[in-house]
Amino acid sequence: MRRLTLAVLLVLAGCSSGGEPGATGFTAVDLPATPEALAVHGDMLAIGTRTPDHPELVLRSADGTLANARLTPATPYGREAHWYGVTSDGTTITGVGGERGGAHGNVRWSAWTGDARVITEKPQAFSTFGGYGAGELIGPVRTARGPLIIGTWQSAQAGLDIAAWTYAADTWTRQPSAGTVLESSQELLRFPLSVTPDGDGALVVGWQIAKGQVSAAVWRFDGTTWTTATLPGGDAALAARCWDGTCHVVGRAGGRLAWWSGPEWKKLATPDVPVGDDQTLTAPVPVNGTPTLVVDHGGVTLVSEKDERRAEGPSGAVAAVEKVGDQVFVIAGGRLWRLG
């Protein structure tokens, strides 16, 4: 396999629009509410948005036409949810929402299923995602065998296990983590941070600690079995995306940007970009075949091995990046932007 170049295409035809020399231009996409999550739904962009008091889901067609799917909540917290993640297999949209509440201020989760016309909250028993052993939900992911929700749950041995919920007949069911690489132990604690589709299965990225040693790690599901790998020279893997048989994982090593490519999990040379302990990164996307990272580094920036180019237009924290067809979209500073 040829060596993957960790770079962004810095001069995109038709994307530079004056202003700062070398700047890469973005165009704002006006929405009726604040965008929180992005997903590809066929040839459309699915945008999880929220008004000041309730969630919405907007579908953007390739020609820029916007249409709202009708959301049908079933619980009080579903009516107030923020989007924690949205995924699609091209036909069915699956979403995870959450809003804090109750005496302890824990997140009250809501699970959503539908299509471009109607998205319905499927109410679950409180013990499905909540209760004594509950951890957090990372988000949903599509696989060839149906959607999964990835999160954490109290371990029988120590701390929290990585947990996966499967869906059938309107019900989410947590699968056993015991005896698998998702299980934590007294010697090894596991912490998932993000999930992405990977072929027929899924890739979970995060970090782990063993004997006081912190390391970046991945957990890979091939549709049947989970396997795990430690990423070399890293403290935490924060986000990932897979395409053309390769998974691109970005994270943190000693407070700086780290980038790995798998399944070999080779650490690539990276520019010197600071990544704080509490900073999140979004998954890379391909731009003209080149893996591309959009990061808030003194402003929204496109980073390459050679230099950095300020993104003309967006500002603020980068919350999501998605590519639909040949169009790249970014949520930054609470707004949606299109590259070019």
C-alpha cells in the first residue's frame, strides 16, 4: 500500500476567495437552528440541529435545498434533547439524543429511528441506557448487521467496560462485554471516545491505562468479533474515519497532534499543532483523495505537512466535519459551513 500522505489539499480549485493570502474559502449555510451533528444520508447531508428548546433534523440535498424531517418525540427528555450523534445506512437514519435532568443531573438518553421524512423516538426501558451501572453514550454507528450504539457500562471487574447496544424490534439491547476486548480489568482500564463505520463493522477509538501507562487505543468490530490494538506513541485517539480500506485516526501525544493510519496503525509525521487535554478533534475527510484535517488552531485551520492555511469564514471550535459527494461541510462556532 502506498504511503498515505498526512496533508490537506491547500489550493483547491474554486475554493480560494480573496482575503488572507493562501486562505481557503468557506461559505456559510444558513439553517433555521443551531447545528450539532452531521451524517451522510444517501446523497444528502443529515444535520442534527436544535432550537433553544427542542431538536430538529434537516436534510440538505446536493443542490442546496433544505427540508426538515418530522421529529416525533415520545418522552419529555426526547422533546428537549441535544444531538450526540446521527448515522445512516442510506435508507434508515439512527440518532442518539440526550439532555441532563433528574436529581443528579445525569444525561437522559433518547434513541431515534426513521428516514428523510419522519424520525421517531423509540422509548426504551430506563435500565437500557440508565440506572445503577450506567456510563455514557458515545454515539450511533451503522454496520452491515444493523446499527450499534457505543458507550460505557459498569464493569464486573473494574471501572467501566466499553459497551455496544444492538437494535431489533424497536428495542436496544446491550451486548455482554465480559470475556471480550471491550472489558476492563484491574490491570487495564478502557475509555472509548469516538466511533465510526469501518467496512461491514465499526471502529471505536479512545485511550487506556495499564500499570500507570496511558496509551491511545482502537477497538475494531468486523461484524462478528471485536479486536483491539494499542497505537504507538500516543496518549489518546480522539476521532477516526475509514475509507478505501484505510482508517485515519487523529489524537493527542504529549499535548500535540498525532495521526495514525490503519489497519497497520503506523504513526505518521504531523505538523506541530497543540491538542489540549480537554480538546476534541473531528474525523479527517478525503479532499481530492488526500486525508484532510480541519482543526481549531488559533482559528479554524487546514493543516498539512508543509504549512497551515487559515479557513476564510468560519471561527470557533470545530464540532463536526462531513463529506457528501464532492462537498465538505464543517460545523464551527455553532454554524454550518461548506468548503468552496
